Amino acid sequence: MKGPQLFLVFNLLLISFLGETAAAESERNGVYIVYMGDTHLPNGAPRNDHAQLLRSLTNRKKNAVLHTYSHGFLGFAARLSDKEAKSIAKRPGVVSVFPDPVLHLHTTRSWDFLKDLDSTPKAPTDSSLSGEDTIIGFLDTGIWPESESFNDKDMGPIPSRWKGTCMEGENFTSSNCNRKIIGARYYADPELDTPGTPRDNFGHGSHVASTAAGRPVSGPSYYGLAKGTTKGGSPGSRIAMYCVCPNGDCTGSAILKGYDDAIADGVDVLSVSLGSSSPVRFSDDPVIIGAFHATKKGITVVCAAGNHGPSSATVDNAAPWIITVAATTIDRDFESDVVLGGNKVIKGGAINFSDLNKSPVYPLIDGFSARLESSQQGDDGARTCNPGSLDGDKVKGKIVLCENKVRPFGTNIKYDMLKDQGVVGMILIDDNSRRLEETYTDFPVTAVTEEDGAEILSYINSSSDPVATILPTVVIPNYKPAPVVALFSSRGPVFGVRNLLKPDIAAPGQNILAAWSPNSNELTVPGREPPLYGIVSGTSMACPHVSGLAAVVKSQHPTWSSSAIRSAIMTTGSVSSKQTLFATFKNKSRAYHRIEMFIEIRLCFTGVLITEFISISFTAIQTNNVDGPITAETGSEATPYDIGAGEISLSGALQPGLVYETETMDYILFLCNIGYNTSDIKLIASDLPVNFSCPVESSFDLVSNMNYPSIAVSLLQENDIKTVNRTVTNVGEDESIYTPAIEAPAGVDVQVVPDQLEFTRDVKKLTFEVTFNKTAESQEDLFGSITWCNEKYKVRSPFVVSNA
């Protein structure tokens, strides 16, 4: 972008060294993306500068252009020299030119679990959750069309509004599409001379598509684990797959082409479970560029928040026009126990298919005791079983206990090394790995907590002949507590933009069973047939849960905007069935008293009783399956930086009562407020008024005023006061009254004006102010919520107040 020097960093460290290397290789190949913004001039006429620039380029360099973008936005991807790229960047009508980046993927029972959590009195029927005839597009690795999850039995004709196609490719013909899979595209690089295909050879695309929109299938499992009925959240939806990540690597040029085609094809929802490789500005991020233009065309874009938790300020895909999804666990534990001598059982967590004897007959040794004297790794390296640190003669035929406090090497590298040394199993001491329950196929690996690891180490040191075994994984149903924030789920705040609260919402993302590609070896147990269903984790898996829900809401409310759908999902995030209420009221003697009581949330402070209240406030919590607050992996209460507005509610989102509609102008002013200039914004959104210009007083602070379903206020010091505005639209009963209930943290006084919203047949939109008064200094960010409620609806918005 030529105007602002201020970089908006939406994405942080969401790819490892491998991803960074791939991105560097992409740059060396000389592929650049030229982004030119909107497709039309301000007067509505088509732009011709795009075609002129393409002609000029192709006249000079034959076959230079890989992809052109012309449906939802203008631009192209081409092989350019650095000099050519810099020259094009200076041309009128060009917003940005940047090297083609390589992005990576953010990689059943979960839907039943969400139904169990749902506290809405009137649960939705299966038919209302079918998402009938909505179209979900997926930017992913392709699809395995033979999976039973994608059968089209009893589905009606393909919607007439569909304009897409079913591309033929390697091992994929048009007959692989049906009334369920109605579109499939791929994006091959002609110069690489490799066959392209929409067929999923990786597994990820089939998994996310079946999670969002798979048909009900009875009996699938991962080699017998998690057996049951699998189905997507919106089984009546149609699927359009855009294969932009054929081998797990996703080029930005292909992602933008996928967006461009999806806009033209007519999808309703786009599910994007991938993210950027490095901190970039808006105009250099393919996911965010494409999402902006898709949203302008009425498409709801849902993206994964990223897998770099639990570190703070790592949330990815944090643009306000995207629904950004965090990941949580469900009520299922994959337990692989350790049995010590004397049949002492230590609970472990992992997915393995150990064929060890179920009795403790294998010698047990810890890494320190098995250290290789000549190793340069030292004692700590041996304790953590780093490659080259252990003596093969000491570990052969034994189970090895390894610490994992320092992680220069991944667990897979360690156990591959141990297998080569003849080890029969590995016990990993790691609280985080115990929570993650990673997959090790046939090798006996399990993880135990540090507390249990100390007990095992004590047993080894106190026994002359320590022995153990590792049992194969069993599924523990109805596991509590759940949901818990997944360890890997990226967290807020948004780096560089503290006045936008992300992630937006949370959904199941750990150890999710869904369709898989048998062409992928990643989950195959050696010597056995490849699985047709796999268990994997990531915010990639959380994202399609929200995509499926968005499709259901769209099917029930086809005229709703993407922002109304987001608002419905966010403001109905799971809250406690009971609240702690503090009320000041008048008694018969007109004296004032303060009381504490428990009430059912569905009462929500309305009716006759409310007329006696002078003021009310309450503590609302996102609830888990033991009626407690949703917690982070440490056991502490989860905050909006962890889960946004809470866990998705399947029924609540269908009837939210009120919605916050975020208009395109809100997004435009957001760009102004973070430093983008008027001329470039007019290229990005050409339908702005001719006389539009960014307000002179534009600033990050004004981002708080965007009409968003959550509120973030920054730079608030002691005794500071800030006021923000919000407008809600009534989508419930015409005649309805709402009153606010405020959950305010200590040190912040929160006032809402007016103290009542009264809607009528003629009054559909009302505006209110929220004033934050910092009454005490705090080094921590402070969280709370504002809930507009009546006897039927609870419309909850989380907020954060920070001094940074």
C-alpha cells in the first residue's frame, strides 16, 4: 500500500520455520500478487486499467500470468522481476504488489455435545438445523468425494442460483460431483507441470467439509475409537470445494483465485481454516483481502484464529469483517494409561494403538539414567530424550520416561529416534501434551502430568527392577469439565489494534472425528488399511463448526447480512443457566437495601419485579458441563481473549432478538482509523460517495465505535472516561422492551444510556451509549459484559478495558 506507513498486523507467528522457508522459496520463484481493489469505478462503470495492465504484461512476457482476479475484486498473480514488481506498484489504480506468500492450514460427537450444552428452553429441531440449500465454500486441500459423509441421498436439485463448476483433474471427473458436492475447483501452476485435482490427498479439506456440512453416517470411527454417528452442523447445505492447498501449502495467489471464483459461483458462507505466514498489513494479506470483498458481496466468511496459543496476542485472521474462531475441547478424553509394577495405574493421554502386553513386564528407565556419556547434549538433553543424548544399549527393549520442559525437538522426532534405538515405548512428562492427546498411531507413546511423572520417577529410583507397560487408547465419554479452551488456540488481544476484540467466538476443535482421505498416510496405522475417518485437532476444526452454524442461520434468515449472522452467533454464545444478581430495590418503608439472589436467566430482570429495581448488575459466565465457567487450560476462568463471546449456541443463534449490523462504511472507517489513506480506500471500495474522505480526526481510539457485537476500549487510565456508541436492530417481536444487565469488573464503572430500549412496529433500530469510568488503576486488562434482555432474549456483548 503506497499511502500509510503504519502497518496493521493481523497475524502473528502462525507458521513454523518450515512455513517461513516455503514463503522465502515462493519469493525466489518471482511470483507476485498485484492487488487493484474493487472491480468498478465510483460511477459504476467497469475499470479498464486491469485489462490494460495485463495486456502490457503479456505482450512483454508470454505465460507470465498465473491467475487473474475479476469477479469480486481486481488483480492478478504473475512471474515478475523485482524491478517489474516495483514499477507496477507505482502504477495508478494499483493498491499493492507483494510476493506470493505460502500460508498453512490451522490444523461427530462435537455437535451432540453442543446440543447438550445448549440451555435455550426451546431446542431446535433437526430440520431447523439442516441448513437446507445453503452453499458453503471451502478454501482447503480438496475433497474425497467417495466418503459417505458426502452422499446426496434424498437431496433435492442443485439450487438454480449456483453458477459454479465441477473441474475435472487427476482421478477426478465431473461425475464425482453430485447434489451434495456441487462445485470443485483446483489451481495448478502450469509451469510446474504437475497434474491438478480437486481430490483431497491430504485429508484436511474432507475433514472440515464434513464437520460443517457432512450427511449423517452411522458407525464411523478412527480404528474403533470415538465410534458413533457423525454428521455436520448443516447437513442440508451444499458443498463447493476450492482446492488452494493441494499438499498442505496454500499459496496466496491460489487463495485469492479461490475467493474470486467463490464470489462468482454464489456461495453463502466461506470456511477458511488457514492463516498468514508472517505479520502483514491488510493490503498484503490474501485471506483478509479476499474476505473483505466476499463480505461486501454478502458472503459470511469464517476463519480459524490460529494455533499459536496459549501465548497472548497471537490471534490470526483478525479483520472485523471475518468471524474469527477459537478452539475448545469436548466431553471426550483419549486415555492411554501407564501400568507400573504392582499394577499401579497412572492415567495418561494420547491416541495410540499399542500392542504391548497389558501387564507391566517391560523394563522402565528414565532419560537421565540412560544418558550417553559422550553426548554433547548434557544431562538436561538426556532428561528430555533429545536425539543423540541416550545410550542405545541402555534403552533397547525398554520403556523410556522423558521430560519435556524444554522443547528444541518435537515429540515425533524424539520417538522416531527412540524407535531406531529399539525402545518399546515412551512416557512423556508434559502437562500440555497430556491435554492435547496427540496421535502416535502404532507406537506406544503416552503423556502424563508433571505430578504423575514425578511419581513414576520416584518409582524408578526406589525400585531395583522398575517395570511398566503402556495401554492402548480408550475413549472416556462424558469427560468433565468441558469445554476447556484448547491449549493451542491463539489468543487475543489483536496485536497493534487493541480496540478490536478477537477472537469472536469459540467452538470444538480438539480431537474431532470427521471424514478423511485414504490417500493421506498421516493417520494410517502401519499394516492396516488407511482410515476413512480421522481424529485431528486445531482451530481448523473449530472454524467449520461455526461455518455450519452460519449456514443454518442463513437458511432460516436468508435476508440477513453477514454481520447480522455474526452478531447472532456472538451475542448468543453459551452463558450460565443461572446468574448471580445484585439488586437495589425499594421495600415497603421506602428504604434501600442491597440483596444477592440466584434467578433463572430466562427471567432476565423483566416483568413486575423489575419496576421495583433502582439498579441491577450481575455476574454472567460461559458455562461448561458442570455448570461452572469455561476455563483455560490452566484452570483459570477463560476471558474474551480466549473464547471471544463464548461457546457457540446452536439454538440461540437462530433467534437472537437483537443484532448489531456492521455496515461496509464501518469497515471503511476502520481502515481510516488504522491509518489507510483515502485514495487507496477508494480503490478498495469504489462504491463510496465521490466526496468521501477519511475523517481528519481518524485514530485507533475510534475503532471502539465500530458497530461491533463486542467492545474493546484501550488506553484507559485511572479517572479516565470514554464513551462508545452501538446500534441494535430488532429481529424479534415487533413490540418488545429490553433492559441492560451489566457485568463490570472491579475498578471500572460502566453506565448504559438509555436504561431501556423500546421497539415498536415502526422503530426497528435504536442506539445506546456505554460509558467506561476507570475508578482504579490496574496493570491487567479487565473484562465484563453488557446484556440486553427481556423475558425471552439475552443479547450479550463482552467488553475489555485496557490501559495499553
